[in-house]
Amino acid sequence: MIVSTDALFKHAYKNYAVGAYNINNAEQIMGLFRGNMDSKAPFIVQLSKGARSYTDKRLLEAMIRAADEIFPDAVFAVHLDHGDEAACMDCIESGFYSSVMIDASGEEFDENIAITKRVVDAAHKKNVSVEAELGKLGGVEEHVSVDEADAKLTDPKQVQEFVERSGCDSLACAIGTSHGAYKFTGSQGLHFNVIEEIVKLLPGFPLVMHGSSSVPQDEVERINAAGGDLKGAKGVDEDQISKASKMGVTKVNIDTDGRLVWCRVHRELFLAKPDVFDLRPAGKIFMDEYAKYIMHKNEVLGSSGKLDDVRQAVQG
Ligand code: G3H
Ligand code: 13P
Ligand code: ZN
């Protein structure tokens, strides 16, 4: 059942965080739905701009609709990840998305507000909610690459004005994470003082943490042992993710970890069985392994076992 992102946030706020998982293909969708069903967790399926054009947005959306039929007990929201204004408008018009993220964090404060407000005005007419971003995460995505030197933590002094003037429904904050597999060089972690300050200024308002992959070291080691070269890859400590999930960080975005599972499964299989060239054996292992990863992550977020309760809350 596709539900509103707001309903998921209302249920989760300060109790647990909802996992927002990026998907690109059928195998990820199957693994994602199975993992969430097996751990009885609500979740958010998110599609980036790159994912929507990887095959065709209609194919990806149709697969999500099909998964909704295959897993009738699933409770989830559909979200556009890192949209520009045009992508947001397209998703809002489509009627399929529960929420969109307008990422105008590269713009100056006033321009970020102006763009976000235009998206909010269009979205709210269609009951779509809007995530906006203030501050700038470092790291690499398909469409954006931000040097660590240009990354900027969210300034708590700006959050009230930003939310009030833009009308956004949730706020992606830069609190020390970055996108991709190389997040930290030393022992850095989340800036809990920044989270605390923002929560104090915006009580009850859902915060979003991007760049939340934990880059499991056993995955990295297995990938490297099977011919990969991911030296120094490092992610967010899972204890820190659990702590943030109880503080007001209500949506936790994860993409890179799923790619690592995919990479490990394929590297290991093709290294061990050089005669295999069929795509299905690897796909099957990936779906199982990704489902296991999702179950584990939902434990970390605290969303495991919340499904029946959320369904009741949503249905009233
Ligand atoms: O934060 C961005 C996501 O990891 C999406 O990445 O644009 O390569 O699909 P992508
Ligand atoms: P990771 O690169 O840490 O998985 O972050 C994903 C993300 O923020 C998607 O919006
Ligand atoms: Zn992101």
C-alpha cells in the first residue's frame, strides 16, 4: 500500500527512522520489498533522477506498482530523490509520488527558498509533500560532485526562517555525512550538537539524513579480495545512525550500501565460477543478500516490527 510520507514520519518521529532506499532495477525492488516484509518494516522507495532515466522512468514506476501487488502487506511511500525543479514538477503531475525532494542546496539561501517554495506550492495542491535541503553535503552523486572543501554543515540559525518561508515538509540537513563510499578519513562522525540545536528550533519537524550508508567493512574487504579496489572506503557508524534516529532524524537515505552488496555478489560469483555467464544466478543471490541487508538496516533504524502498527495508524 502506497501511503503518504507524512504519515510515515508522524508515526516514526523520535521513535525510529524510516529507511529510504534508492532503487534502479527489478532485482533491487524485489530485494527491497522482501527485506522489508521479512522484517515487518514500513519504508520509502526512492528514485533519483539518474535512476529514472537509467532505463525509463515508466518502467521503474511500473515495477514499483507491480511490487505493490506482489507484496500486498507492504506499507511504503514513493519519493523522488535529489530532484531539480523540472523533475519535481514531473513527479507531482504524475500523481504517483508521495513526496519529492527539491535539492536547491547549491543555490544561495534566498534562491533556495524561492525554488523550494515554487515546488511546495505545486506539490501541496496535489497532496504531495516536499523535502528540501539546507547546507551542503560533500561527496559524489551522478549529477553533483561537491568537494569536501565546499561542503557546509547546516547552520541552525537559518532553519526556522528556511522552513517558514519555503513551506517545506521535511528538511535534509548536512550533519557530517557525505554521499558515496568515502565519507570519512579519520574518526569523524555525526555532529550531534547540530542535530540537537535544529530539533530544538524545529520541534516535531522531520529531519532527513542523506549520505547514511555505513559502507560495511566486511563488504569492502570481500570486494577487494575479489579483485575490487575500494581502499579507504568508510561510512557512518551504525550506533550513530541508531542514536540519530531517536533524536528527530526521521528519514535515513541509503544507496551506496546497496551498490556494494551488488558489487560483492557479482565479483565473487564471476571470480569463483569463470564459466558462468548467465545473469540469473547472480541476480538471485543479489536479491537474497540485499533483502538480508535491508533487514539488518531496519534493525539499526528501529523500523523493524513496526509494520502492523503503522498500517493501523494510517488506516485510522
Ligand atoms: O544521493 C544520491 C543517490 O545516491 C543517488 O545517486 O544520482 O547516482 O542515482 P544517483
Ligand atoms: P549514500 O551514498 O550514503 O548511500 O547516500 C544516499 C543518499 O543520500 C541518497 O539521497
Ligand atoms: Zn542524498
